[in-house]
Amino acid sequence: MGPGLYIVSTPIGNLRDITLRAIDTLNAVDEVLAEDTRTARKLFDAYAIKTKLTAYHDHNGAARRPELLSRLQEGAKLALISDAGTPLVSDPGWKLVHEASALGLNIVPVPGASAMLAGLVKSGLPSDRFLFAGFLPAKKSARMKALGTLASTPATLIFYESGPRLVASLADMADALGPSRPASVTRELTKLFEEARAGTLAELAAHYATTGKPKGEIVVLVGPPEPDAAPTRDVLEAALQIALETQPTKAAANEVATRYNLPKRDVYQLALDLKSNGRP
């Protein structure tokens, strides 16, 4: 192995879901940078990995990066792992890789488990085109705005979500993306209580509103819109709010009307209604 920063994927639940190359890499580098050393220690103990293990996360990343980059420039071999799955996907490793890349340092991916891909292949939803949207905002207004920008995307949408926020997020997805959109909620992938529930967004929102907050790691997947499906009012309002932030009312309305192939007069009236009600 040559010097460089090795981005090593680790299991998302089942400890057997690690590649032989990943084990070889973790044994051979000078140091392993982990999001949480307690979580990483379970993996190290399972495979008798004795390499030095230190923490690299959101709270110490800014302080550690200069030293780590300097060592890489001097020829060190470092590995970066997250709590589970592939680093850089909704975790703090991106800044380190970004700065290492800017310096022309060697960055080596060691592929493996990924919750979003596991959820996609389990869901039964179209997999020829998909968009990973990560975690939605916690506040409803910001969440609806984010969903509005994704509503017409011709691809399966993939989100990460927490149990406590799942019910609210599904309800907002049903409003913003359309209640009849096919969807799947996958939970505890590769673990003992792995589960996938399919249905429309409205059906899933109603189910989890009744059953309560599920436990475990959750991936929500939403199928692409029907080609000729008309956007809901919530989708139009979200699109207009975004357009109105940077354009005059008429220009914003024309842009949204053209995007959704709708009468400009109707969309312009909706934009006027939004502004008269103080939105945005």
C-alpha cells in the first residue's frame, strides 16, 4: 500500500458485511480515523485489528485537519471510517477529503456497504435513476421547501430519517410530493429485525401515525412522479417561494409555469396570493 487517505466502508449492521480488502487496509495503515471510536472498537475487536484508532468528527475536525493533511503530505497512510457504511455520505469526512483533494493527495476508496443502496435494492422502486437527498431539515417550513425542489425530479428519491421525525416527514412528503406516490420505509437494514414497508406516501404516513415512532436506522424511498402527473398546490407554492427569493413576481411565476407546463395566468395569481399572505 502506498501513502494516502483510504476511505473505507464498514458494515451498516451485520459485522460480516465487510470486504477482505477493507480488513487488509485497516490493518496496514498507520492510523484509523473514526467518527466514534467506541463504535469502531466493536469492529476492530471482531476482526482483531490492532491499528491505532483516533476520533475524527464534527467537533474536532477543524482542529485535526491541518495535522492530518501535513502527515499525508509527508507520506502517511491514514484510513477514514464512519460509524456505519460508506464515509462522506451524511457524515463529517467530506471536509477532510475535499482539502486533501485540493492538495493533490492520494485518495483511495475502499468500497463496501451503503444504507441508501441497500434500501434501494430492497424497496422494489425504480433503480435505473435515483437521487440521494440525505436528511431533510428538521423544521416543517424548511422541509416543505426542500421537498418542493425535488417534487418533479424524474428519479427515485432516497432520504435518511430518524424514528422521532419519521411521522412528520412522511406527512410532509405526502403533501409536497403527492399522496399517491409509491414509497418504501426500510429499517434496521442487515440487522436481525430488518424491515421494509411499502405503500403510497399517504398510506405510510397513516400507518406510522398509528403505530408510533419506529426504532433503528431508517431509509425512506419515494418513487418518481408519473410523467403527466399535475403538481399539487403545495409543490407549486414551494417552487414559487424559491423562485420569488431571487426574481420579481411575474418572472418567478413564468419560470414555474413553464417548468410544470401550466397556464401562466393561474401560476401568477397563486404567486400574488402568496405575496399577499406574507409568503415568502
